Amino acid sequence: MAVSIDDLCGEYVREHRADIRIKKEAVAVRNVRAIVSAALKLSCRKGFDAMSLRDLSRESGLSMGALYSYFSSKEELLVLIQSLGRKAVERILRSHIEGESEPRARLRVAVRTHLYLSELLKDWFYFFFMEARRLEDRFRSAAMQSELLTEGIIIDILDEGIRAGVFHELNSALAGSVIKAMMQDWYLKRWKYARRRISVDEYADFVISVVEAFAMEPAMV
Amino acid sequence: MAVSIDDLCGEYVREHRADIRIKKEAVAVRNVRAIVSAALKLSCRKGFDAMSLRDLSRESGLSMGALYSYFSSKEELLVLIQSLGRKAVERILRSHIEGESEPRARLRVAVRTHLYLSELLKDWFYFFFMEARRLEDRFRSAAMQSELLTEGIIIDILDEGIRAGVFHELNSALAGSVIKAMMQDWYLKRWKYARRRISVDEYADFVISVVEAFAMEPAMV
DNA sequence: GTCTATAGTGCGATAGAC
DNA sequence: GTCTATCGCACTATAGAC
């Protein structure tokens, strides 16, 4: 699963060559990386609003003026980080789940992949959640669609499993919601799980066991 | 369960008579109510940072100057809302659970009471979660303690039930975490459940069914 | 491309009239 | 008690030197 801040920033620069004033790709990627990395770090501490561009300038090592070569307003920077990361996450999540066909295995892979991905990109996921309401309407609805999309993947798997008789009759919409809630807790309460020395694998195993206890026919557990 | 914004604000005024410059209690309660109510409304839309005191002045109907008769800085207003609401919530939650003694009933009451309370005080709960990281260290650690306290209530009930043989052997700390996560989803994703016309009762029943499927011995489900 | 310096804005907070 | 008026400051954003 080759995905990191570097990869995502490289992808962004190549897709937005026209909007960025910097000609050398290597320079652009390096600086975008520094900016996004610094912005995530500072925002996750105190929030995007509380982060001033002076803070961002200091943390990223670029001057105020240089920052504006990469985005044209603070709002645009917010949208950049949100949409860039989200698109990448959706793509990766989908590609991993497609490998499995049997519902029970698909459900396990979906939960585990989501947790691994959110572990790898903790700051991004936290940022998506906490800063989504600061977006303008058109971008916020994209964020809501994204919440529903991830959940929809889970719901589809559950419905498939019910039809196949692997899972018993259950409210798949509500089940999808609470499964998503459990997965989100991993990156929303990092401090708690870190303090208790719970690994992402332990957490994944536990969530899967809860989900299966509820969804599986007793005879198959 | 007599608890509302009015009750909490009245309680605050009586406890902080010394700090508030207004002499008439009736006036003070009315204005504190207007301020807190407006602050919650505005903060839950765009965040506490994004809410200016001019916005708050407009929404509450008090002038900038008048606002400063009730708090001495924006930071103090944040702490006021956080600590006031949180203390009240903890007290109410504890008092309701004490009524039950049998582990299974206690668990059901704990989940249901928490959900009802978060329904009644949606804005407060949302505010606690989203604005906690803006607090100074000493206040933020109080917020973290509160997260652990609510979760601790659940964990204690689970441990009791395991000892009594009502629940099977399970990792009660992890179970407490994910139960808390499911309960929190109710007020963190209000837009989603409202859109789907899910009532708090439906949600409570569902969460309880998930928890019991996992925690109960198969024979007792 | 990146810098420094600064323009222009809106903020939190306060003083003083009523 | 509450208001209006205003202060000083920190912010976003930009202009112009290098």
C-alpha cells in the first residue's frame, strides 16, 4: 500500500501544474509537501482556524509570500488538503476491497483496510473530520458524500451477505453507521489508544469480532 | 429528567454570583442563557474560533460591552460552557444508573440514558467534542478525564457482568471504547440520522442489540 | 522563486456616556 | 446594566526588491 504524504502531494502537483506558479516540479513537490505536512501538524493541534499563516510559514520554512505561490487563499489551502486526501483514500479503499468476493472476508478486509489506512494517514483523517464544517456548502456536501460513501461500502457488503445467507437479517444502514463509528474512533481518540498501548491490529481484531458477533448467524460464529 | 439550557445557566449564575457584575439574578440568568444559547448555536455551525464576539453580540441581543459583564475573555466563555455542561451531564448520568443493580439492565440504562441526554443536549455534546482541543492544557485534561469517566461507567458495568457470569469473558476496556464510540456517533452525525429519519429510540435499541450480541453468552441472547 | 515590508481588515477588549 | 465608540493588535493578502 504505497501511500504517504509525499505521494499525495506529488499527485497534487502533477494534476495542478497550471494553477501553480512554480516551474520546476521537484521544487514544487518539495514545498507542497512541506506546506501540507506543516498545515496538518498545526491544524491537528489547535484547529485550522487557530493556525495563522505566520505559524505555517515558520513551520514549513517558507515565507509568507512564498506560501501564496502554492495557494491563493487560506480557504483554498483547506479545500486542497480535504479534497486531495479524500480522493486518494477512497481510491485506495475501493481497490483493496475488490480483491475479495466472499462477504465475510470482504467485511473483514474493509474494516481492516480502513483502520490501517487511517493509521497510516492519521492526521489526514483527523483533519477531514474536524475541519469539514469549515468548508463552504459545495465542498462540505462533498465531505458528507464521502462519509456516506465509505459507509455505503460497508452497507453493500452487509446486504450481499444477508442475501447470501451468511449474515442474518439486520438493519444494514444502522449497522453500517455504527461500524463506521467504531472505525472512526481509532483516529479521533488517538491519545486514548496510545496511552493504553493498543495496537491497530488489536483494535481491528476487536472491531471485527464485535461486528461478526452481531452479524453472523450464531451457528457460523 | 429536568435539565435544559435554562437549568444549567441558572445553576451557573448562582454558583458564580461573585464573578458576575450583575446584581439582579433574574437579569443575569436571562442574559447568561441568551449568551450560552447563542454561543452554542454559532459554534456548532462553524466552530468557536470562527464565531466572533460581534456575531455573538448580534445573536444574543447584547452589546459587545454587555457581554463582558458576564465573562472577561473569549477563552473564559469557552471554559464556562465546557465545564458547566460537563459537570451537569456527569451528575445526571451517574444518578440514573444507580437505580439499577442487575448488570444487563444497568448496561441498557447506561446506553439509553446517555443517548437520551445527548439528544436533549445535542449542541452541548457536540461542542464538548469539537472544541475540547482549543482548551488550555489544564482544562483539556479535564475534558479527557470526562471521556474516560463516561467510558469507565460502561467498563465497570461490563466487569461486574463478567464476574456475575452474565457476560462472557471479553476485553472490557476495548468494549467500553467502542460502545462510547457508537453513542457519540448519535450527536456527531446528527445530519445523517436526521436525514434518514432515525429516532433516538431506534438508535438506542440498535446499539443495545449490538452490545448484547457481543457481550452476552449465546445461550442468554 | 523567494524574500521583506506593508497595506488593509476585522478582531478582542475597554473606556466612558447614559 | 447597557450602550456606542474606539484602541491596539494580529491577521490575510500583496507589492516590489532581489
